[in-house]
Amino acid sequence: MATEWQGMRSYATQQPIGIFDSGVGGLTVLQELKRQLPNEKIVYFADTARVPWGSRSQAEIIEFVQQILTWMQTQQVKMVVMACNTSSALALETVRSQFDLPMLGLILPAAKAAIKYGQKIGVIATTATVQSMAYVDAIMETEKNAQVWQVACPEFVPLIEADRIHDSYTFDIAQKYLAPLIEAEIDTLVMGCTHYPHLIELFKQILPSHVKFIDPAKYVVKAVSQELEILGLGDRRKNAMKIYDSKFYDSKFYVSGDPEQFGQLSSRWLGYTPLVQNVELAPSIHLPSPKAEELVLTEMADTFELLS
């Protein structure tokens, strides 16, 4: 019996970690995860057919995430990382109660890191993330004396997905978005979208040199490492990577849109053109949120009381 359990545990530890985003932004999390945890296998999904997510409603985001997590379960992942700040802000708490999977988001790890570096914190993010106030709440909950300024940057993701990082127009837009944060004299900048670290060299040209940059990928992967240790799911195979040329050899890539387009764009950061497969996601089951379930139960109780 002990041998059977050990075999099951060994099988589970070697299962992949699922990472998803709307596009190439989540590759910053993938890169950081392979840097810190090189033995881990990865299943990466990009919802490129519906990118960007930043202007979507909460209901849409929750439905997208439900569909992706349902598919992730078929890939037998042992953990899921939401490599998307928008879904971390708008969907994480809802879907955690609906799926039997360890899940980690970006907001809290990044917020905790930000207050270690400064007290005047700027946050750049998608419109949906900014409107959710998730970063403001997380930072202020951790450090009540911190000051936080947010700027929605809706044009960044489409520009990055279109491979226009070095366009003069992108530089002009970045200057416009960062101007109020320069005026506020921030000392720390949270890049509240996983796409944004792709623009960090541009940000460094615009912001004062003393500003510290917070890339949530670095801190969520630390949280992943800790969670794997607690759950006993870390892949401890020794020297598993040495016989392979690419550190991404055991990463599998899937998209809801054009595989070739994603492969070509991602090669800029991966250092090679990956094999990418298209996936057609099944419609979500529209699982009720915990609050909705609670409301239904309350209504049922009220009905029974009237009937009794």
C-alpha cells in the first residue's frame, strides 16, 4: 500500500503546471518559473482569439477562465497560475470554489513586494484591473500608510501583441500613460499586466532612474515554489534539464487563435519558435458563484419557512 501511494505521489509531482493568459504576456511568468523551478513541466494556454481581456466585463472574464480551467483539468495539471492580472483581479476568488485545483494569482504577491521597495506606488494595468481596485486594496491592506496611484493603459496589450514594441507610437503612448505617475513622484512601479515587462526598457527611458520596478512574475513564482513544497508536489528529479538544449523543451503551448502567429511572436522571448497547437474551448457550465449559491439557499429557506 505504501509503495502504491509513493507511486501516486511520484506521478503527481511530475504532472505539469498550467499557466494561462490572454496572449504572450504570460510568457514572462513562464520564463521566471523555468528560471526558478527548471524541472517543472508547463502547459501554457493563450486565449489569443479573444485578446485583449482588459476591456471585458467581469462576467466575461469569469466565463473565459471557467472554460480554460475546464480544459486545463483534461491536461491533468497539478496547479494553475493565472498569468493574467485581469483574471486574478476579477475571477480568482470565484473559480477557486468551483475547481479542485491549487490556483495562484498575481495581485497579492506583487502588492506585498511593492511595499518592501517604497511607499509611493504607481500601478499600470488594464482598464478592468484598475477599475477592480484589486491592487489598491491589496497594497493598502498590507501597508495602510502607502500611497497608490493607478493608470489604465488599454493600448499596451494590443501594441505588444502586434509586435510594435519599438514603434515611436508606443513610446509616445507610454509617455502619456506614465506622465501622471512622474508628476506624483512615485518611487515604485508595479507592472500590473504580464504583458508590460516586455516594455520595461522603454519604461526605463521615461521614468526617473530611482524608480523600482515590480514584475509580478518573479513574486508569484516564489509563491508557486512555496505552495508546491507545502503540498509535496514539487518535481525533485535531479539534473532533469541537462540533456536538453532548450530550457522550454518540456513546455507545451496551446492557443485559441492562430498558432503560427503566436509561435512567431513568442519566439522573440523564448529564443526559438515553439510548436503551438490550436484548442477549441468548450462552453462553460456557468457554475454559480458562492454568493449566488448562498442567495439560492437563503431563498429556499425562506420558502420552506412560508410553507411550514
